[in-house]
Amino acid sequence: MDLSVINPILLLAALMSAATPILLAATGELVVERAGVLNLGVEGMMIVGAIAGFIVAVNTGSPALGFIGAAAGGAVLSLLFVFLTQVALANQVASGLGLTLFGLGLSALMGQSYVGVKPPRMADLDLGPLSDIPVLGRILFSHDAMVYIGLLIVLGVWAGLKYTRAGLVLRAVGENHDAAHALGYKVKRIRMAAILFGGACAGLGGAYISLIRVPQWTEGMTAGVGWIALALVVFASWKPWRVLLGAYLFGGITQLQLNLQGAGVAIPVEYLAMSPYIVTIIVLVILSADKSRAPGSLGRIFHASH
């Protein structure tokens, strides 16, 4: 065992990259749940986004177009959830689970001819003199564009929910859809927009895994990140800044356990591999002790005739 091989600066820098997929997926799901919809299909949308982005990037040679394709793929799959829950008024839990199973199967079918293919590399963003700042430059300013786009999405969601009329309406629909409908708000349209946004964010998170974190296509490569994103939203009490904290915690522990494996720590690999999930859930359970209440209409079916 040689812990000296672990460079804390590189570890912290890698943390931001490791956190990005779950941050994107969880932020999208937070918006969906604040609108009163519970979508358990995050894992399915992520894996479809992963393969859709991979296919577009490989065939165009552009990682940027790959991410656009991934967002579109996740959003298109979420339309199936929109139809089931907002048009057919099916149970949201069953529909979400079905969406995940469908996404896993569809992605496996789409990715059959892409196993072993290398996607084009996405270069790190050039932030000029900021990247040259000692220590902080390497940690904060030496990443690809999607790391910063993820942070901007979190900031935008926080500001939008807190300070804009659209955010107020979204929260009103999530708290009491019948009252929002009585005030003249188009509940189903608002929820549809939220679900599409959540699908696009999940798609981006999946593509980050297949194009940057693990630049290759492997069946089932999201490996449960979508489920952690779902748990993250609940334990973060539906607050964007807590989602950010939880994602960074998960990313940090994930990266640390990989470093510990490389250092030859005498702990079974299986225990190290499950540590990010355990530590993240324990800390977020402690954070959620303020008893913040879930959106009042979460998971409830809206009947327009009300």
C-alpha cells in the first residue's frame, strides 16, 4: 500500500468531472419533481442519451454535436413518459420503471455495432490565465465545457425556481395542481415541458459517461447512476444547491475509491466500489433531517376535468 501515489490536487480536479453525470441527471429530475411528476425512468433516459450521443459523435466527428444528439435522445424518450402519464394517465411509478427497462433494451440494440469504437475526444476548455493559477487553476479551470455547462444549469435552475414567474408557476403546479388549474395555468403543458427538460438533462449526463468519463460504448454503462440521481433529489430536499453538494460528494468518493484501489489499499474492491453509494446516502439522510416536505402533488395524476 502506497498512499503517496494519490495526488490531492488531481483528485479534487477529477472530482468535478466524476460528479458531472449525476449532477446533470439529478438537476433535470429535480425540475420534473418540483412540477409534481415522479419519473423513475432517469436511468433509461441516461443510457439512451449515452448511446445517442455516442452514435452522433462518432459519425460526425464532433463531441459537441454528440451532446446535442444525447439531449435530443433523452428528451424523445421522455415523450413516451409524457404520453403514458399525462395523456393516458397511467401510474407514474410503473411508467418510469417501464421507461428504464425500455431504455436499457433500446440502447443495447442501438449500440451493437459500436462496441470497441473510440469516440472523438472533447478538448478541455481554454480559460487562459485562469488555468495557470497555482493549485486552483488545475482544480477549477482545467475541465471540458460540459463541467461548466452542468454548473450553469444548476445555477439557472436555482435562480429560475426562486426568482422567476415561470419558476413560481412550476412550483405552484407541483404543490397543488388543482389550484394551479383553477387559476388558469396549463398544468399538463407545464409538466410536459418539465419532463422534456429532465429527459434532455439525463441524456446529457449519459453522454458525459460515454464520451468523456469512459470514452467507449458498453452495454449498461450508466451502472445505476440514474437511480442515485433519483435518490439524490429526495435526500437533497428538492433544493438545487444540495443536489450540487450531493453530486460532488458522490463524485469525490467515487474518485477516491479508484485512487485507493490504485494505491493497493488492503480493502476488498467490492467494499471500495460500493462506498460512494453508502457514504452519499448517509450524508444526504443527515442533511435531510430538516424535514423538508415533498411537493404536494408529487406522483399524483392530474385530471383536467377537475
